[in-house]
Amino acid sequence: MKSKKEILNEEIELLKQFKERIPGAFWEDGIVNPDVYLNHKNYPRILYIMKEANAEGESDDLRKFLRGKSQGQTWNTVARWNYAIFNNFPSWNEIIAINEVELRKKWLSYCSVVNLKKSPGGGSADIDSIQKAADKCKDLLVQQILLYEPHFMICCGTGYIVSQLFQDQILAPWKKSRFGLDFAEFNLTSCFTIQYIHPQARFSNNFKHFMLTETIKELIKETKP
């Protein structure tokens, strides 16, 4: 893996190139906390692929948002996923006993987040606009995602678009975990991509939690150094 300095410099340059292609409001994204994500002692590296920022037309930095004032069901859910993955997959009762603010403040730092569409949108994403945005910046998205060298790439309602972006790099056929989630391996990196639902999908929180984390638990032995 490249050095932290090299990765962050490349991230800055890639975001500049995104901005040149995307008029108007722009949300930066990527590594939430480089000191945590790029610490070789922290395994695995997890990258979440989202659709767009839920915002009202202004520009901002998702990384800064997740380090500080993040709130709501989406980021509570992601923080719980991260907590479970980095704490030996504890019980649901243990997880929900943790204060949500403290949970987000610490455990959102253990991932990267990339939006396929860098301009903000509303509470319900229009998949056609997401697809057009991804097509417009396909080369940059591929570079950004590969830069972070994730062990697990969780596609949160974005699985089809991601599979098109990486159709030459994802090994076919897709497989299913014992919990029924579709996953595939990359032929260039030691990475699993998992097709999953958005964290705010209308399913019970414990169902969303264990479907994903038990699949990662199943696969983790295949990627752990």
C-alpha cells in the first residue's frame, strides 16, 4: 500500500478533478480519518459506496461531517456495523447499549465513504441521476475507489452501478454468502465487493445489522493477512 502522504495527496488531486467536471454544489468524500483507516494494525479496511449526500444544495465535506456532527439513522447504522466488525461481532444487546453519539464519534472513523454522485441530493435518490453522474466521472470514481485499497467494499444500494464500473475487474460469477448476500472478488486486489441495501432501508435495524456483519464474518478469514 502507498504511504499515507501519497494517498492523501492523490485524494486531494482526484477531488479537484471531480470539481472541474461537476458544476455547482460539491461534497468532498473519502477517508474519514486517515490516522485510523490507514493504520496497518486496523483490519479490515472498509469502504462504503453510497449514492449521494442528503443535503440542501450547499457544498461541504462528508469526511468532516462524519468526524463531527453526523447524525441520523444512516450513520448510526454504519457506526454499528463498524463497531461489530472491529470488536469481534458482539451481541445486539451490547451494541444498542452504547450511546449513539459516542458510537458515531469513534467508529465512523474506521472507514471510507464514497458517493457516486458528488453533488448533493434529497432524501430519496433518483437512480437515473446517480447513474448519469457515475458515467460522467467513471474514470475518476474507479481511481478513487482503488486508491483506498479496501478489503471490503459495501455497496449500499449501489451494487449494480459499481458492478458496471468494475466489470473488467470483478471476478464472475457472483457468489452468495450463507445469508444470501451477493459478493464477488476483485482480480486486482484482495477485496470483496458486497451488494447490500442502503443503511436507511426500511428493514429492522437488527436484521440489517446481522445480514451484513455475519456475511463479513464469514468472508473475513479469506482476506485476513
